[in-house]
Amino acid sequence: MSACIGVFRAHGPGLATAAALERLGYAVALAPVVEPVALAGAPPERSFALVVGASAAAFTFAGPWLARLAQTPLALVGEATLRAARSAGLSGHAQTFADAEAFSQGAGTFPLGEALYLAGRDRKSTIESVFAAAQRAFVLVETYEARARPRWSAAEIAGLRACRLFVHYSRRSASLAIALADANDLLGVFAAADHICLSEDVAAPLRAQGWRAIRIAATPDQRALEAALTQR
């Protein structure tokens, strides 16, 4: 019988994660804790030296105005963000960084001029801090909001009860999963399970619960997270 893994990502990226884990032989219980909703934000009608993003959804939920930036250079965090930018029609030269720290270290190589930063409403301030520290002008446009789901369905709860492994991709989603688990009498299941986290920051809410069966991916990417699944 295949081991069951609980996944809490939003539906779109969650399906991609589920497919990757199923190819490794796992059964997956997908129980999103957020639901992305498009926002009506749009940038001023002028050109930019650079388009910046650290979230695939920031490009997925951008409006039709994104087409006028098709040739603009890109500075992105994560391969998934690059794929989303390309799918949205952006073909400019792209610099892609593994994480926000690498983005910060590479900021000195970015084209000069005003940047456009596409982001979700709920985000870390790292990217903004990089531009502020460099005294670089940028325009922030929030293209989506990852709204917390108020509940899981009965089928999702039943799926999670069968899991002894859970994977976590963000600190916020880990916190929301804990809250929903508490509301649905699943904390005992979570406490007894192994938790695989993309980083120590992601793991913080789990450690605050006193749980010890936590593994951290060697690097913050899907391949390293999958490798951590086999560690003991």
C-alpha cells in the first residue's frame, strides 16, 4: 500500500505537487489551506526596466496589461515563477534565483531603472527590502490575494486522516494547516506524522507545537524536498 502524503498548497500548484509525488509512488491527499483570488491592481501605463516576481500566482493572476511588458527583462525567484511568467507571455531575458537570499545577492546585476514588482497581498517583505536598501525605485502591484479557506471538506479531512507524512511549502500555509487541523480534530494525526519542510522558516510553526519529526530540505526546491522524504 502506498504511503499517503498530505499537501496543503493552493489547488493549481497543489495538483502539480501531487502529480510529482504520485510519480514517486506516493498516494496524495490534497487539502488546500488558501484559495487565490485575483485583484484589480494595475501598474502605471509606462515602461519599466525590470519586472520582478517571487510567486507564480503573481503572473497567473495579472491582468491583460501584462502583455505590454512582454519584452521587459525579468528577475524572478523560483523556476515555477519563471514558467508562469513565460506562460503569461513574458519573453524578456530572465535571471532566476533559487530563493530570496540569492535574489538579494544578485541585485547588483539588475538593469538600472524603475522596476515593477508583481506580488500577492500576503508576502514577506524581503524583495521590497532589497530595493529599499539599494535605493532603487520600484512600483508594487498586488495581483492576487491568497485567502485562507475557512474549512476543509469532509473528503479532505478523511484523506488527511490516512496520512503519516505532510509536506509544507510556506510558513503561512503551515500555520493555516495547523489551525484547520485543530478545528477538525486532526492535531493528533499531525503530531504523530513526519513533516517535510522547504526551509527552517517554513518549519517554525510546527516546531512551536513541540513536534519533533520534522525534516528540512537541503535547498528550498522541489527536488531537495523529495529527497528529504526518504531521509530518516
